[in-house]
Amino acid sequence: MDEEVAVEPMNVERMENIPNHAIFGWGSASQGQLGLGPSGEDTVLQPILIPSLQDEEIATVACGQSHTLFVTKEGKMYSCGSNDYGQKGQNISNSKPELVNIMEEQVIKQVAAGARHSMAMTDTGQVFCWGDNSNGQVGRNNMEESHTASPK
């Protein structure tokens, strides 16, 4: 029997992992947050396979308001969706999950996504935060830096 996978859906998106490690998405797709690529649909009512992740073994998923983070069993982190506040950890918005290159040196164990910010914890216990900091939510003790796309 396969190991259970932590899935933390939030807001209008839902993600589910099935035993053969395929991952499906459904719900709001208006910002590319489901990772399905350019589908032209704002809402997906039935689970659809996320093709770009079908070869990855996904360990955990975190869904923000309009972005999604995926972490593999090996600790690689992928993101997709809106990046208006740098919440994806890279400088682009995309509708397909893409590797967050700045975190390649880290082994990610857990992720969390707020509405417009994100956090990741590594295998050594380090915590990285990025995205909207308008209310100090990335914990930098500095609200002058209103948002950042670089995990720190």
C-alpha cells in the first residue's frame, strides 16, 4: 500500500494525489493555479490530470488564493499560477508547474501558502518565506519591502 500524502487545499482549488502518484486538479483555473497549462477555462469542474507532474512523486501540495506549490518526495519544489506578489518564489507567472530554481540547493519537506505569500521548510529545519509582506506576513521585521519573489 502506498504511503499517505499530505494535501492541504485552500480557497477555491482542490488537489488530490492518487496511489500511482498522478496528481489531479480542479476548481478555479483563472490564474493558472491548477497547473493545467493554458486551458482557456476559468473553472474546472471535474478532476483533470496535471500532465507536467505525472512523472514526479508528489509528497505535499499547498494552495494559495491563486497559486499552488508542489513538493516532490525528493524535496524539489514546483509552483504555478499568479505571481503578482512574488508568491511563487520565481519571477514569472505560469500556468504549468515549474521548478523553483532558487530553492534547488535545498531539500524541501513542507510548504504552506497564504493568499499571496508562501513558506517552505527544509530538511534541516530552515524556514524560507516570500511573497506579499504588506502586513509583515513573511516575518522579515521590515514592512517597507512590500513583496519579494526571492525566498529568504
